[in-house]
Amino acid sequence: MFDLTVRPFTAHTIRRLTASTTKTAARRAFDRWSGSYERDPLSRWIGRRQREALEALGLGTEDRLLDIGCGTGAAVRAAAEVAERAVGVDLSPKMLAEARERAAGVKGVEFVEGDSEELPFEDGEFTAVLCTTSLHHYPRPDAAAREIARVLAPGGRAVIGDATSDALFTRGLDFLCRKFEAGHVRFHSVEEVRRLLEDAGLERAEGRSLWGGTYGIVLARKAAERAPAATGASSQSA
């Protein structure tokens, strides 16, 4: 016999369905935007904020960078000029297609389709993680922060940059986006982002506000591995 019992949706199921709908809407919106990204006025403004966030990482020649929500890969291309490896991950296939085309001939770059809340990378694979103007699309920002901490190597650092809820203008914009943009979840305050990263296990999170509090950049670090303590007593000669 088939079980035809109608079971009510649980709160967990509803959250999963809502998150899936939000991500699908965001993916479609960025697919549509991909062709003009980096060229239109809004994405050029985003690019300037992204460069400031990238500079906060202070990349060196031995770094392995991951850019979460990489879009068409501008930060990945810039990082590849310095870092040993530069990887971008994004939910939008068309953004990634543009990223690969624009990075043709650039050495040391990779682009991977993936979800910020379930990153397709190994623990400790990167020494630097960047995420700019993307967090406000995440249904579970705490899960994304934990993934950032997971893929970050001991001693590594992470930077999140995004529009914030700290200014009256962006609070009004946030309200409108929630009403009319299906892929938008919400803006966070700089303090909220700082706490997200520290709650995920990172430390010394420091935030700063730009453009009158409309945009924030938060830098956090992962604790370095401790050297093993010496064991046993020193041997003495007879």
C-alpha cells in the first residue's frame, strides 16, 4: 500500500525551500548581468570596492587565494599577478563562462561552480579568502562564514566586503531590495559581519566603514598552528 499521508512542512523544510528559491533567483539575475559585468556603472563601482578589499589581504607570492562570489573574475585575475594560485567560485554558470573567457592566457587561475555554503574545496586549501558584494545574497551567512574558516589554512586571513545596514541610505535600499529583488536576503552591519567571522572560529576580526557607512570591509585571521610542546624530561648522562 502507498502511504498517502499528508505531512505538514517543518520549519526546517520551509527554510530549505526558501533558501533554494533565493539562490535560484540570484543565479538567474547574475546570469543576465554577466555580459555587461565590469563594464556598467554599478559593477565598476563594485569593482573599486573589491580592489580595496583585495588590498586588505596583502597578498604575497606564496598565497593561494579563493574569491567567493567571484563574478567575472576581476579579483582573481588581479590576484594571479601576485599569488601562487588564484581560484574563483560562483553560483552563476554564465558569470563563470565570462570569467574563463576574460582570463584566457592568465596563468594560475581557476574558476569553479559552487555554493558559498558548501564550498567544493578541501580543508585548509587556501591562505587567503575574499568575498565581496555577495554576502547579502546568502540565506545562511553563518554557514558561509564556517566554510570560509574551514577552507582557510592556519595563519591565513579572510576579507568580507559588502554594502552594510549601518547607513540610513543602505537601510532604505535594503528594504526595497527585499521587496523587489528575489535574490536579495539582507545587508548586515559591519559588527554583524565581524561577529559572523569570529563565531565561525576566526580571530582578531577588524572592520572599517567606507562611503559614509554604506560599505564595510572586515578582515579576520585564522590562528596559526602551534608548535608541539616538548615531551619527556631531558636525559642526563651518568
